[in-house]
Amino acid sequence: MLMWTHRWHMREPVTFLLCTPDGQPVDAAAYLDGICRMLQTEDCVDAAVERVYRPLLVYVSLLDDPDADPTNTDDGMEALPDEWSLLHLALVMEHAEAVRALLNFHQKHAFTVLENVLNENNRMILTKMASDDTTKASFAEEGSSSKDAGHLPCKIMECQVRKELGGTVVLFDQEASDTENCPQVCSVACVTTALKPLLKCLLYERNHSNGKDTNAEEEGPAFGFATRMVQAHCDALPEFCVRLPSLIVECDTLYEVCHGDLVTLCDILEICRGLLLPVVHGKRMEIVGSSSRGGGKNATSREVSHVVGLPRGFHPQQATLPPFMLSCKPQEHQQLAFLVTWTNYRQKAYLESKPPGSARKDHEANVLSDFQMTLWNLKKSGQMISPNHLWSGILFVLSRLFSGNCSLERFLDIIEQDDFVSCSDGMPVTFIAAIVAGAAVAAFLTNSIYVQLLSKKVEVLLVDVPGEFSPLRAYLLSQPATHAERFEELWLAETPFSPAKKFESRVEMFYWALVEMVLLSAEKRWGTAGAFVGSDKTKKTQHFLQDWLSMCQKFFFSLRDRPLTCPQRRAMLRSCAEGEVSAGATPTEIENATEDDESPALQRVCEQMRLRLQRGATSLQAIYTSLYPEEAGEGKTTGVGGGVCEEEMEEDGTGGKMAQNSIRDDFEAAQVLFSTTAKHVSDTTKLKFYGLYKQATIGDVNVPKPWMMDLVGRAKWEAWNELKGMNSDEAMRRYIGELRTLHTSSTGTNP
């Protein structure tokens, strides 16, 4: 008879059948008891790895009745096979002893197991390469000797611990095709994602404990099991263990569990008391030269992040390790903010364990010295960072941006490093730092101290310093040279507040990251009951949000009012790339070389910011009054749904012309605002706005009706033709009015 197990896990009934690797059913509780005995008595780590990290074969019931047992596991209508990790099984069974033993094993041996897996992988790869006659012949033709084996490790897997990133484990791996035929006891992913079931349980219990589910008491005494197990694990550890690489987990795994939310990340890290250590993927970046501590360009030994209590597999290394390329893109700014928040939390936990004073200052000075030496070596090598790519130096700058221990003066010294600018051929570090800061402000909007810190540091990125050329200004006022560059560069990844989005210009991309994401976050929080505790917190949040928006407004207005001419922009960028910018190339000279016509993209951005505040939630309208006092003081309606009333037009002899200009301005602004929401409305709504737009800009339909098979074209033609006879001004007013109605229904606010 099959031994089906019935349990409840995260308020969902689960009926499953555990099987051994050879397909024989086994009792789940008895299996976990055996694991506990094995871990208590087993001296050889390698012998326990397979049972701890290898996935388990489980059949999960699909029957509607949670108390019923499937009769046939081969029937796909009754049950489906699945793979569970051992920790997942222990959590479903609520087997406290097994969870405790697995956490201890993962903390003590995960890094060693990871190294052993990589070493076994590398051995198989080298054996395969050595047996490949083609590979041997190619090396023989090139005259490669055994000393040239340094070219082979480009496909060799390795892991390093980077002290400058809070002890982050960086995994250098080869292409998947190199390992797809390599049999392994367990894979790298099995080790780095082993804690995923536990993290999901912690998040579930955290959400319930925050009052998001009023029926949390129905869970009974078992509710909070995962949180209690983690707290007990942390309580049993010595205090210094928080400084050690301990519970390693793939950064992408925790990002997925938290849905990219930085507040959720901080809550999970707080529950685990700083024990979680991120694992990220990277690519080697060889540079010429050596560090001040004697490291050569091929330094690949493991580097420890701290000096006491080193676990197995860590080897002290005094040399500064070379930089590396990150696997993510600059446009994945939410993921960058996520990783930097995590590494800073680790770094803070480490520094708090040190006595205040010289020990902390020495650590900061050593990290900064290593960073400057890395920049010097990178510049000496002549290697340029490819456009649309990131390297580890960016993470260091972002960590200083987020850190409260890094003063404004120190951050300014770091960001203005000449070597940094000369080694980058893509987005300026100031651009990347600013858009990542926007993601952090959107996440921690209610943390007024943190928002104030980021505002001060971002302001030094945006302001032109007298006597210094601003690469950010020139970058924003220029465009990618080709359509391919525009396709690869002008986009931002999905965030908890917005979907993935493509842009037509760099300045619109910059605006979205710094302003639109923050406004979406603010509206979401103001629309959530219980998001603010007391009116004082609401006022503080509104005050610092206004400061942030005021800073952005001044910067965009400065770009609009002082643009570079195309010839001068190209000359300045070329000089900057060649390191020939003279002291005379000041923002004052740039200001004198302005174009007659303002950039359309900048016009749209400045107008969109005004409209978003004017027609947003009540708190945003109060900010609009402060940032645009002249318009608010005149009492005129210049936004969507507005326009000057007919009575006012009749009283003024020139009022007709003024009103017409106002309607056209509002109509153009309404088009910009509708473009930000077009993806979220129905096709019927899109057709309505299409018809009004064509009638307002062209008049009656002047093209033949598309043929029958062109369904989209016929729908557009009919939407336009329905408005035949309507004059241009009326179509503009209808367009603005429809957008106002749409905005009211989607935000719950009446403009």
C-alpha cells in the first residue's frame, strides 16, 4: 500500500508520496529521522552531500479532496511527479530536528561543498579537453606549452569571496554547454538555492504577522514555524559568527522570493540577523599590473572577507583580487539596488562587531585604497568597459552611495575619480548611480532619514561643479548613434512599482527612474490603508519627497534651458574620451553654446512632471503647489481636463487666441501622459483616443477604408470616421476630458 502523507503548508493542504531514487515509496517522517541520525554520526562531509542537497522524488496529489489518496501515480489526472529539496520536505513535515540539522550543515559546509562541486566540474572539463584531439592539435599549432595553461582557465569555474562587497561570493562559471554532459552528485544550483523553501516560508509568515491576513490565527500553533527555527539557529551561534560567510544563497533566488522589494529584503535579513550571504555570477576581467599588496594579474585564490573563524575552503589572500564583470545590466537598476542593499547590510553587521574608532576607519580606508589601486591597474591596462556592461567597481560606488558611514565629501572624491571616467565607454557612473538611487528612494520612501541621505548624494551627481565638465549632462543630451544601440540601451527592467519599459531618449529613461517610479511608489503607499502611522510620518514623507522632486525639477529645467549644440556635444564627448578636456571647458562656456530650439524630449519630460503632480493624489497636488507657485497662484487650470473657461475667453479681446494656445498645450501634454498608461488600457480605449487624436490633428478622415483582412486598420479607420464633422478644438477638449476620466477611474482621485 502506498504511504501518502497529508500535511498543511502555508495554509494549503498538501498530499504527497515520497520515493527513494529507485522509485520505492518511503515514509517521510522516518526518512527525516534517518537523515538526522546520519548528520549526527557522519564524519565525512562528502558522504552526506548527496542526501542533503540532491533533489527528492515526490508525487503530489491533484485530487480535489485533500484527504483522498491517489490510487495510481502513473495517472497524470491524479498525481504528478515533482522534485523537492530536503529542507522543503522538513518544512512541510514541520520536523524541527531535521530543519535544525540542515541549517547547521549548510552553514558549516555549504562553501566547501560548493568548492568541491566546482573542482569536480573542472576536472571533468579538463579531462574532456585533454581527450579532444582537435583541441590538442590546435594548441600544438599555436605552440602552447604547459605554462600557457593560463588560457584554459577561462572555462574553469571558481568562487571568490570579495571583502569590498561585504563578503559576497562571486561565482565564475563557464557556459552551460561545458557541463551539460558532466554527471554530478549535486549541482551548483542545488547548493546555492537550497534555502529557497525556507525563505518562502519566512516571507509568508512575515506577511501574516504584519496583519496582511486577518485570519492568520487559523494557522494554529504551527504558524511561525520557520521563523522560530531561524531565530533558534541564530541564538545558538556565537556572536562573531555574523561576520562569517555562513548561509549562502543565490542573489537571484532571494530577489525572486522578495519580488525585488527592498523593504521585504531588509525584513528577511533582519529575521536572519545578517547570516544570509549573497552569491552572484560574474565573468573574469584580466588586468595588467599588480596591487600595492603584491597581487598579480592572475590572482585567483580565494579571498576571505574577515580574519577570524574561517570555515573550510577559505584561504587567506593578502593580494587585491582583480575586478570582474557582473552578469546583470545597468538597466536592471532594481536588481542592482537589491544586491547593494544586501551587501551593505552584511558590511554594517561586520562593522558593528568591531569596536568604534580606528578599527572601523582602518577598514574603510583599506577598502577605498584597494578600489583606487584597482582603478589604477585598469587604466594602466588600457582596457575599456564595454557599453551596456557593469563591472565590480560600480558595485563599490553604489555601496558608498547607500552607506550612511560614507560622508558626502568621501563619496564625491570616489565619484570624481579620473581613472573611473577614463575606463568607462558606456553609461557614466553618475547615470547608473542616480537611477539606482531612484529605485532605493521609491522603496524606502517612508524612511525619511534614508531618503534625505540619498537626496544629498544624488544632488552632487546632478549639479555642475564650477570648473568641471559634467559627463552626465553630455550623456543625457546626446543619443545613441545607431538603432541597435538605442534598442540595447534605452530600457529599464521591471520593478515592484512598474513593468519593464522602453524609451525613446536617455533623458526620458532618466526621468522615469528618478521621478515616475518614485511617484508611483508614493501613490501606491498613500492608497494603502495603514501605510503611515500617524500624521507626522505622512508629513515627513511628503516633505522629503518634495525635496527630492524639487532637486529633479531643477536638474531637468537646467537641461532644458542650457542644452549643448550637437557639434559641441560631439567635440566635448570626444575630448572626454581621449582625456583632453581642458580646464576652460566649463559649464559656463557650455551654457553660452545653447540651441535655439529646446529638445522635444526635455519638453515632454518637464511637462509630464508638472502634469503628474498637478493631477496626482492629493498629497502630490500639494507638492505641485509648492514647486509651481506661479501657476498655482494664478489659479488657472493648465493640466489635463482643464483649459480656460469660455466666459474668460469672451471678456478678454485676445482671450480666444490665448485659450486656443492653452488647449493645444494641454492637448500635447495629455498625449505624453496617455503614452505612460497606454499599455494598461483596453483596445477599445486605445481606439477612442486614436480617433480623437486623428480628428484633432488632421480633421475628417481623408484616407480610404482599409481592406477587409486588415482588421486593425479597419478598426482604427472606423474609430476616426465616427468623429466626422467634429472641429479640432472640440476633439482636443474631448481627448483631454477622456484622459481625465480615465485617470480618475484608475487612481481613484478626481483631478
